[in-house]
Amino acid sequence: MRSDPYRERARALAAEAGLDPDAKIDRPGQRPMPVWCTFRDAARNEQVAAEATAVAATLSSQASQFQNAPLKVFGDHDEGTLAQMRNCMAVGNVVAGVICADGHLGYAQPVGGVIAYEKQISISGVGFDIGCGNMAVRLDTPFAAIADQVGPIIKDVARSISFGVGRTNEERVGHELFDDADAWRQSDMEAYRQKARVQLGTVGSGNHYVDLMRDEDGFVWIGVHFGSRGLGHTSATRYLKAAGGRDGMNVPPALIDEDSELGRGYIAAMELAGRYAYAGREWVVERVRKIIGGAVTDTVHNHHNYAWRETHDGRDLWVVRKGATPAFPGQRGGSMGDNAVIIEGVDSPEARASLYSTIHGAGRLFGRKEAKRRFTRAEMDSWLQSRGVTLIGADLDESPMAYRRLPEVLAHHVCSIKLLHTLRPFAVVMAGEGEFDPFKD
């Protein structure tokens, strides 16, 4: 059995707190847990912060006009997340940064982290799942009209949509995107076009899902969360390598100039992957709508892993959002949690300081491995059953208990957004337990 790299430090932290590291904590329905396990996250955060400090010492010098750019922090975050963000902002033409209240450690840049650059883009900041995002549509179908059909509907969704790796259904998805020869050539992704055809409309695994919800007026909503699948992952991997970047948590950001040959190629690839992600989400939503029936009366759709060219304080900037949703005044978006919400950006000093950005979800309290250690399937099922949610698929790393509560996170952004709808899920489909997906971020 592989040894736990945080065990010894976690035991020491328990002892420093005056506790017996080996004392047992009773957990109903599962084996008792030693006290030292409750200090494991603290031990991990210490190590991550130490690694970030070591990386900071290796960063190249930054032009004086971009040093000490303002960082707006919403909510409370561990030192590892803050250190990771500070390292990102110590490289390149950084104008401003934001950490949203759902922020946590990510690959090279915190999830929930937003950085505005002048004439540069961070490939690692956008991440591997380019264009990952949410789409939600409201139907004219009342939940009461399908309440006794939820089981058959959700099973039909699971059969009709491909989750995890590969395609489990036989439907092939056509789209005009595949006829845009210029986009495939400019992005240097022509060799992936046929694979992309096959993968369009697949959802993947991890925290990617199809969600059926009802709003405060009793109408049914369809929500989906996924990105650009293998196309985005392959694009990011290729351009990250070409830019000399590295994969990992505490690594310097991989920056490219917008007017370089590499920069132009990456921007074309990012835009192609973004269009592909939109097309996939639109197809899945429409496929689910056909199963439920009814007509679409409202649509909300956007990315939360992407770079946008925007104007802030009169400056033309690239704004890189990793796990953060754009929320300009009047712009609507969605955020995920045990409930989901539809929000709209407002204009305010806080909104401007946030670079018109907000959360994309509740944000993790525990990493995937830690969630599997802490929670049981019985606890997860009980939590869902108490809220009337039918679930197909999902592993313990996606247990709702591994996440913050969405209202608490939203409270930190109350001055920059307004809440339009609260959506209560009644059925969720995700990839099955133990399903590995190489394309998730």
C-alpha cells in the first residue's frame, strides 16, 4: 500500500493540538477514523504553501509597471491558494487579479482565479478544459406534470447521453463547426477534427453532469456542465509544451504574447475549443429536452474556463478566468451547488474590482482523494435522498459534502451580482463510480 505523504505531519499537528493522533473517531456506517486524519488537509496545505514559496524564488523578474498589481479577494482561502495566486501575478503583464469566493487550488492557477493581462494570455490559466461551462434552459413544463416520470426520464437520459470516456450511444452529432476549414487550419488542430466529430455531445466524468431542476415557480430546468473534451485538452497540451510551460499545481504560468505566431495559433485554438464546447452543451440540452418534452422559454449559457478580450478602465486587456464566470452588468450566468442559481451582474465598485467576475460553483472543501477518504456512499445517498434527488452515476469525490454551501459563497459577492432564480435539483446523471476521464480539468 502506498504511504500517505502527509501522515507524519498530520500526526504532529494533532499532537501539537493536545490530541492523541491514534485516538479513534466513530463514524456511523463506516470504520472509525484516527484523529490524525482530521489534520491531513492542514498538513497538505502547509506543504503546498511551502512549494509555492519555493516556486516564487525561481520566478523571473517582472517589468516595474506590472509589479504589485491589485488583487481582490472574495471570501476566505487557505494560504496555499493565496500563494499560488500571488505567484501567477508575479509573472508577465499583469494588470489586476481576483480570487472568487469559491476559489481553491488548481493547475498552475487557482480555480476561481481571474487575471487581467496586457497583450498576453496564460495558457495554464485557461487550463486544459478550454471552454468548460454551464448551460441552463427553462422549459414551459411544470415539474408537477412529470413528477411521476422522473425515474424513466433520468434512465433515458443516461442511455441517450454518453458519460465518461468514449461514446456509449450510437448517435453522431453534426455541426457547421466541422465545415469551418479556416478555424481548423489556423488553430493547427486539423488532425483532431475527426476525433472531435466523434466526441461532440459527450459529457465526460468528474464534476460534469446533466442536471434536472425546478425553479421557484415550479417549472423544469435542464442544466449541463462540461467543456471541450479531447479537443480542448489536446490543444492546451500542445500549446503549453510549445510555450515551454509545465503541468502541475505550483508551476509558473505559461504566458504567450497575443501578436506572436504561437499566440495567434493558441487564440485560434482556444476560440475553436470554445465554439466546440458551446455546440456540445447545446446538443445535450436539446437531446434531454426531447426526452422531457416541452418548449424552451429561457436560456443562460457561458464559459468559466476561457480568456476574453475586454476593456477595463479604458484599457484593452485579456482577462483569463479559470473556474470563474463573467458577470458584466446585465449579463446572466449560472452557479452550481446543492442548489443552482441563475445570477445577473450589476455595476458597482465591487463588481469593477472583480473584473466583472463571479463564482462558477460552491467550491471544494476537500480534494477528490480526501473526499473518498472522508465520506461513504451511504452518507452521500442519504444526503441526496433527504433532498429528493435521484442520482445516476457519480463517485464519492463528487459527494455534495465535499463542497462549500452555495448561499455562503454567494454572500461574499452580494454587491456585484443579483440573484434571479434558485433551482432545486430533482435528478442528476454523471459518469459512473471509478470512471477515469483523461480530458477533465
